[in-house]
Amino acid sequence: MIFQLTAPLLDGCVLAVLDQGDAYGYSLTQKIKREIDISESTLYPVLRRLQKEGCLAVYDRQYQGRNRRYYTITQAGRELLQDCRESWAQYALKVEHILSGGTRDE
């Protein structure tokens, strides 16, 4: 069964990977793809949006005669990541409770 990855969850995943260290687009995609099936075409709009919102900063670095664009998490990105982690933890607990047979009427 495949579950839908919503935009806020994808934002959190991108920020969590970048919280471990800067990465260029392709390497970031590969790191996320190890866990979640996602395409580069899905990831780049997310990176641009997070950059526009001030959650990411970018810089270029030469690699084998070409520029690579690296992404780094900002303080605003770390704050959003913390919010994502807290919201996910609460949501995951509620889903786990329901899936394990519990209900709120107990």
C-alpha cells in the first residue's frame, strides 16, 4: 500500500535531510529516494518554495568545471522542521491508536 506524501510532510523530509548537512539537488533527491519514492521533478519546486519562504539558502560550488547549487537550512527552516516533527509525532500517535483498534470514545 502506498500512502500519499503531502506537501508539509515532504517539506519536513527535505528540511530533516538538510539539517544533517548541506546538499545539492541531485544528492538530496537520492537521499530521500532511499526511503520514499520521489522524483527530482517533484523535489525542485519544493526547494524553490522553501528558499522563497526563507527556510533554505543556496550557494554555488565548483565541481569538475561546473557549478553545483547547494542548499542549506536556515534558522527559519530549523524552526519549521521542529514544528513538522512535533506535528508529525502527534499525528502518527493518533493514526497508530486508530489502526491498533482504539477509538476516542474509550
